Amino acid sequence: MQLFNLKRTAMLAMLLGTQVSLTQPLMAEENAQFWLNDGAASLNDSKKLVPNARKAKNVILFVGDGMGISTVTGARIFEGQLKGIDGERNKLSFEEFPYVALSKTYSTNQQTSDSAPTMTAIISGVKTNDGIISLNQSVARNEANPAVINTNKVTTFLEQAEQAGKATGVVSTARITHATPAATYAHISNRDWEANANLSAAAASNGVKDIAAQLIDNFGNGKIGDGIDVVFGGGRSYFLPNSIKDIEGAKGRRTDGRNLTQEYVSKFGGVYIENQSAFNALNPATTNKVLGLFNPSHMEYEQDRPNDIAGEPSLAEMTGKAIDILKKNQNGFFLMVEGGRIDHASHAGNAYRTFKDAVALSDAVREAASKVNLNDTLIIVTADHSHTLTIGGYPKRGNPILGKVVEPGKTTPTLAADGKPYTTVSFANGPGYHTNSPGDAVYNEAIAAGRVVDMSGVDTEDPDFHQEALVPLSSETHAGEEVAIYAVGPKAYLVHGVQEQSYIYQVMKDAFGF
């Protein structure tokens, strides 16, 4: 069953929370009447929308890290072309949602920000400085005084859900201690302080808690709630002491002797898993709390996941199992799901993996929508920031999104003023043109920005191809333009217009009635 390319009646029924059979529409010849009929049908559907003003029982927040609008466009076409259907007319699952807005992603001290302040804004309603996680903007980066940190904490939506007796979950393909997931549960002045060994000397001597430790120490025993119920992602080594090796032979990073995986089990009565087989064996009916860490660092890109040593579940699989566990709570649940490696692939200038991980996020949204009643569950899909990925030239309809530009009526690539072909997708900055460098392997290569070769004989659609970049940088940067917010379910109609990123928190808060 697929949510994308729905028949309109099926989508309307889905929005009302009913079970439907989802099918792809028949292909129709495009002519003037086709477009008039298509527009009229969309208008008619829009007129049928009735705002759902009910209080939400559940809220699911999806964050495509770095998933700017150009990435959504590229992923939409990429998915359609992989499936052999019309890529331009294809829709990712969340593009079927009825309410859309734009989110302004600047932080309090930068026009183009990183994931720490942007996720802080989303999850707490408070904008802050770059590198800061769930503290207000009066805190300087690297602040090592616990009193200053504690005084300037901002309450997160996950913490409010815990206090309200709801089940909570955090799922990510990045390290669970990375900025986006960390902002849901941790409060710290440097996003890089993921394990105690990463703390500055001053912070360590003053007793500042690292991010991984806060996942355990901030909850239960008279603190907030009773602990996060489902944690799925990467970052295993940040939870383990450096005296032991994990299932993949990687040493732990902690120098304080703490084994936080064991502490999660003993403190919260949960279970700990670390590979695909254990994940498959996990029974949601009998599992109430689980910590699943499937890689020493970030989880694999979706393209590379089948080759992981210990085996990793997909983002959709983690999302589905998390919901099955969380929805047993009669008070409802809050779940945050991050497609973390969308961002990393763009940093590496590798659009194939960018798009494939964006499609994996779409699959996870589809899985979530199939497991909940959208009458009582608000689903929001957004991004923390954009990237410098661009889609340009004048390629003909249906041209491979990762291919060289071939204009309408032509069969050979269009040549630039330098006599060389060029690709539809490129980056404004970054490591530049590379081949045979899977994902992050490009960081082992010399920067090759600009027009370095004639790509006439190069397969630019290869997963390991890295697009050209204009400005030479070791890693491509974020971009500062607005990103989209997509919403369906209770209070989703509040997602409209151009909003500050911190507004997303207000919609979720209103949906829960906090």
C-alpha cells in the first residue's frame, strides 16, 4: 500500500481516518483539457476540507534534516523515476497532506543556522544561538557553569509530554546524541558535547552533564516523567565505556566508566538492542521501553544499509515499531522521527544519497500514517534548514534528475559555454566533483570544486557520483532560505502562511492542549 499518487477520493478518506485501498491513478494524455480537469479536481477537493479542531491524542513530528524545498523536489522526481512513473507528477507521501506553510530558519545569531538552534526552536518554541541545544539565547556557546545552564533551560515538547503522562519516542538515522534528537531531551551549550570525553575541561570539572548522560539523568526518580519509552538510532559508542567494544568491534567513548545502555535498562525497566535481528525479535505487545542503538556512530545511509555489519532496520521499520509500542499508552504519545542522513549526504555533495534518504523519510511518514487514526493524531513533517543543492538548466520533461541536462527535442547533453555538459543538480559549495567515493568517503579526497573534467563519458546517475560545486569547501554548507512545513490531523489547519520556525512548537502545544 502506498500513500503517494493516491486517487483523490482515497486521500480524502485517509484524512478522515478511515481505512482505504490506495492505488495509483491511470496515466492520462496531457492536453489542455487534462490540465483544466486536474486543476478543477484539486479545487473541488480543497473545498471539501474541513478543519479538524479536535484535541490531538498523539503528535508525530518528522524532521528531514537539511531537507530544503529543492531536496523535496529532487527526491519526488527521483522516487518516481526509480519506480518507472512520471517523476514530475509524483508526490512524496507528505506532499499529499492538506496544509503547508513556510518556516523561517535563521537562528538568533546567524542568517544560516545549524541543527541545534533550529531544532531547539521547533521543539521548545524558543529561538537560540548556533551550537546551543534547548537553552535560550543568553547562553554563550561553551558555557561551562551548570548554574547558568540550568537557569536558562527551555522546556521541550517531549518533556511536556513526559510530564503529562504520555508515551514518548525519539527515532533518528543519526546518532541519538546528535543535535536534532538531542534537542528533545538535553540542555547543553555545545552540541558537540555528546559523551563525557567530549566536554571541555572546564565543563567536565564543573560537573556539566554530556548529552548521552542526560538521556538517562534528566528523567525518572523525581525528575521529568518516567523516561523516554522508545529510543532508536545510532551513536552506540557514546553510551559505552572505553573499556569495552560493541557488537561491531568499536570501542566506547566514555571515560567515566558509565555504561548508559545498562543504566537505561536498570533505571527504566527497559530492554537494550543493537542489531537487526534483535529489532525483528522485539515484540511491541510485551515491550514498554526500549533503547536501540544500531551503529557506533550514525546509522548507514539508506543506500548502504544492506551492507551494515550488524544489520540495521530502516527508518520506516523503526517508525512503525515505535508507534506500535507507544500507542499502547491510553494517554497518547509524542514521537519525533529524524531523517538525519539527508543532511549528511548533502554535506558530502552526494545528491543520490540525499534523495534516497529523503525518500526513506517519505516511506516512514507513509508507515506512520497507516498505523494511526488521523482524526486524533497530528503529523507534522518539516526540515530544520536547507542546503545549497540546486536544480537548474532546461532539461526536458522526464530527463533523469541526476543526469546531464538534455533539452527538449534533443538526445545529447546541452553544452555549457566551456563546451562541456553539465548536470541538472549541483551544489553552490562543497567538495565538488568526485566519482567512486561512496557517501562520506569523499572527505578522504582532495577538494575538486569548479569545472574540473569533461563529464561526457561519466555516469552522473551513479550512487557514488558527487556533483560539481562552485565554491571549494571541505564540506558543503547549509542554506538559509525557508523550508516547508506539511501537516495533517487535529489542528493541522494552523499550519499556514510564512512562520517563524518556533511557531511549529505552538501548533503542537495547542494540539495537545498544553
